[in-house]
Amino acid sequence: MTLKTVLNKIIVEPVEAEKKTASGIIIPDSAQEKPQKGVVIAVGKGKEDEAMEISVGDTILFGKYSGTEIHIDEKKYLVMNQSDVMVILG
């Protein structure tokens, strides 16, 4: 399925939090933090007063409670505004 979005919206596939620490301790689901990193899989065209600075394939950092969670084909995605993105990782 091809996902498209409009205006200044982006669709992000969140990168799941680590389930094990570097020393090998397993972190239970209840103690894991909500992901704040993801890969952009679709971008809109932007608005007249706000050009899109984010591209498909960019890895981004976003706020802990940013975006709206959706599920498509048993995969979790976030739909958010470009303004919710804090950092584009190089």
C-alpha cells in the first residue's frame, strides 16, 4: 500500500525502543519509553508559507507526544506536522 499525505503532514515509521541494555539487562514493556525517533516514509507538498524541509528516508527526532498513531497492515505509523520534528539526523 502506498501512503500519501497532504500539505505539511509527514508519515513516520517509529524506531522501536531498545528492549535490552548494553550490559544485557532486558527492559520490560512497561518500563520502555515511547519512541522519539523514526524514519519518514511519506511527505506532503508543504504550504505556501512553509516549504517542506523533510524528505522521504530522513531519520528524525520528534517530541514524545507528537503525532497521531495509526495502524496499517499491522504496522504502527505516526502522522504529524513538519513543525513537530525537532531534528533531522544526518
